[in-house]
Amino acid sequence: MKKKIYFFFLLISSIITNAQVYNQQVAEYIKQVESPYNFLNKFEQLGIKMSGTSGIDSTYLWLNKISKNLGYNPIINKFKNGGDSLVNIELLKKGDNDSCILVCAHYDSWVGKGVNDNGTGCFAIYQLSKLMKSLKTKYSIRFIYFSGEELGYKGSYHYVSKIKTNNIKVKYMINLDQLGGTVGENNHKVYCERDNKTSMKNESMKLTTAISNCISLYTNITPEIGEAYLSDYIPFIDSAYVISGLYQYATYPYNHTADDLLKNVELNSLKEIVKGALTSLLFLSDADNSDLSLNKETHKEINVYLSENGMCFKDLEGYNYEIIDMLGKVLKKGNISENYQIIPIKSMHNRICIIHLNKGLKYYSKKIFLHY
Ligand SMILES: [Zn+2]
């Protein structure tokens, strides 16, 4: 019998994903993300947030106040919409480096009170700005609550012209718009959105992949890569910034209606997605893990690779392994009992897998594409 020869090609993800290893300290830290209920309940009480309403003014004052309570000194950017004055609120968290990551969500609404669109994104900004505040990071972070999104990205266009004038260095722009699930729907997925059209599309894909990997590693939500459209990243895409965004996967039939209310927003998936956004920001801003008040672990070169006979584990004796597909299904698991061990994986060909390794409190993870 002629033996069939299998060719395996191992594509270890690029540097940006390769550095993402599961870290127990991060997993503990993100447990501080709070329940969204109180924030969204208040957001709903503030009323309709269209240009010219008292609701949008009260929402601005409230976001300004709760940001001050976190210790920020909000930067207020005013701009005009016809006769109305609208306001972007910006919170600067300084890093070692001037280059900054923008994390943005709009707070204006259309027709309704906008609990999902976009109280949920505002909740994420509030939690992220709270939990990143005291950490030491390499990159600076600017958290922005935009106004005028529903009028055609007015706040974000205004902001882009401001950063150009002031020569603010932007590494990434991450947009958070509609992150809640929908009550009664299947809410186990989130879209990670990338720019797939412009000269920055490769950079945008790398950024989006990094965010999607963080969500896979630390939450029970499954990321799905999608395309950026109809939100505040558009002015940034137009000006060749590197963008990404998160957007809920489940359809939400109530947006831009009077029924965009707390009772229709699923809160558990929102909390999980905010945890995923927080891990992404810890990773992208290069936060110092020692600040997470647990021991810093050194990154280990993970000796996992493919051969003709299967998946090879080298110098990993004593580790437990799990081979997981992108839907989170465990395809194979076991214990590594030898210094050089091969696990047959022929039945798992042609798919992307994540290998989790753990021994005591040490966790590592590696994403591998299997082709043959
Ligand atoms: Zn929106």
C-alpha cells in the first residue's frame, strides 16, 4: 500500500499574535469589570440624546462628572451642528510614549434613548478608563466619548481635524459601538471589525486579529472578523489611520427606535465583551503586568510545531494540553509525559486551532493553522 504523505505547513502568527499568551494575572484583573446594569439604567433615565435635546446635555454633564470622579481631567472639544453646540469628551491616560491608542464610543442617540446604541459602548469606555487609570503603560491612551455620530460622524470628523492640527501621534483607533447582546437572541459572538479597503488594511487586520485573539483567550465570546462600516471609524479610515472596532453579532431590531431600552439589552455578553476589550487594551498599550499586583512571568518560547506525524511538543513534559478550534470546541486534550511527544492530528486538518498549555499557574497559548 502506498503511504500517503501529508504535508503540514505551520504558520505561526505574526509577532503581534505570537506575543499573546494566556496570563493568569490578566484573567484575574479583568474580573473587576462591573455589571453594566446601573450605568445603563442611568443612561436610559437621561432620555433621548439627539442634537438640541436636554438629554444630550445632561448626558455630557454626567459623563464629565463620572470621569472626574475617576481622577481624569476631561478635555472638552466643542463643535457646532447648525445652531446647536455639541461636545466630545476626551480623557488622557499618559503612557511612557506620546504615541497613543484612541478608544472611542459615541454617546448621542437617534430617536430613542439609545441604551444599546450606544450606552453599551459608553459603558465600555467608562470601565476601560477606570481600570486602565492607575496602570503603567508604554503607549498613551485617549478615551473619547463622541457626539454627533448619528448625524454623520460629526464628532469624529471634528476630532480627526483636531489631532491633525495638533500633531497628535495615533497608533490605533478602536471604536466601540453597540456591544450589548439582544435579549432572546444567541449572544455568544462579537464582530471584530477591520478596514479591508484602504492602504492601511494589512495593519488594520493585524490589529483586529490581536483583539480577536484576546477575546478568544479570555472570554466565553467567539470573535468573528467583520468589516468596518457606518460608525465613527469612518473619518479615521478616510485619513489613513489604523482602525479596528467591536460590534455586536446578534441582530438588534430596536436601534434608532423608542424601544432601544435596557430591557432589550442582554448584559452578560456585554460584560464579557468589555473584559475582552480590556485584555486587548492591556496587550496593545503594553501595560506592565507587575502593576496588576501579581508576579510578572517571562515569556517562554513555546516549542509546539507540526511534523508529518502530528503535533510535536518539545521540552513541555508535565504540561496539560488542549487543542481547541475557533468555536471553542476541544478537539483533543491530554497530558504531555515525555520530553518529545507527538500527538496524531490527522483528523483535524484544514482548520485553525489554538493550543492551550498549562502546568500549575503557568498558561501558554499558541494559534496554529493546519493545512495538508
Ligand atoms: Zn451607534
